[in-house]
Amino acid sequence: MSEKRLLITEDGSHTIYLPEIKETYHSTHGAIRESEHVFIRHGLKYAQQQGKKNIKVFELGFGTGLNALLSWIYAVRNQISINYHTIEAYPLTREDTEVLNYTSLIDAANATDKFDKIHQCAWNEVVGLSPCFQLQKIEQLMQGFRTDMQFDVCYFDAFAPSKQAEMWEIAVLEKVNNLLVPQGVLVTYCAKGQLKRDLKSLGFEVESLPGPPGKKEMVRAVKR
């Protein structure tokens, strides 16, 4: 297998490039900017604005842990509690994640300590990392995932449909639909027409929103 490569994106933050599939974990137009725009502003903040103070997040694609870090920081700043569950079939190694530069660019107290705790805590266990942030990292394929929990927000952060088509099939979207509470929200950087049609067929109310730098649109879908 070819070696993963560390790249600097346009906002100065890192992403990781996988030569096997010619894909990066984050947008090359800005890793932090993409995560903040798609998942925090239009997903987590949206849920908070609906009056939720204790928010259950399900992330499809843990990847570098950037979304988890930004969510924890958001919880502290906004005095909410987050129960964060994230699934990843192929976790990065500690050697991969310890060189990422996110905490040097994010203006937040104890960001480095938070990022280290996110990566050092055990997989497949629920871990209370702070009074406002509980984390479970699940090492498993999404297709085999089962839980009785329901969530307020889904960060749908799989690799692009052209690289990981199986993650965008309607069976996976239906499983996510079943994981969400009524009025629960799915957010993703992808805005392909087929995705929108599939989400609508499952009963979601689908919005096309302005995308992060480098993308015209993103999608937010609310379960009805």
C-alpha cells in the first residue's frame, strides 16, 4: 500500500491524502473551515437553535477527529452537553494523528489536551471526557452497526460518493434516518442530485445551503 501523505490545506490546516483512492480526509480548500461550516454551523448550531441543550451526535466517519474536537469546543463555549458517537471502520494510527496541526490554529483553551484525549481514549467504550462531552468511538463498518439510541444530529462525513459509493447507498441513508429523532438533522458536504432524491424519498426535508470554500452547495436534511 502507498504511504498516506500529510497535506496543508488553504486555511493552513492539515488533511491526510490516501493515494490508494486518491482522496483526502478534508477539503483541500480548508480542513477547519469545511468542518466548522458544514458540521458545526449548519448541524450542531442548528440543533442548538431548536432549543436543545443536551445534544446526541452521530458521526459517520471519525477520520482525523477534527469534527469531534470542534464539537467539544462548541459545547464548552455554548454551555451545552454533547453525547458524541462516531463510527470508523479503518482508524488512523496515533502516528498519523499526532502530527496534525489543528490545535495550533484553533483559538480555544486546552485544545491540545482535548484533541489528545479524543485520540487516546479507548475504542468501543463510552468515555466521559468532561462534564459537557461524552464520547464513544466505534470501530466498525456502518453496514453492521446496531444501536437502540437515537440522535439529534448526524454528521455524514464519509469519503465522496465517487470514492466510497457504498456509504451513500439508500440502505445506509435509511439506517441513518432510523437513527435520528423526529426533527433530527443530517448534514453533509455532498450536494449530489441523487443524494437529495434519496433523502427526499425517505421523508427528509432537504435544503441546499451555500457550501464551504471550494464547494457551491452542501446539504442539510431534516427528518419529518
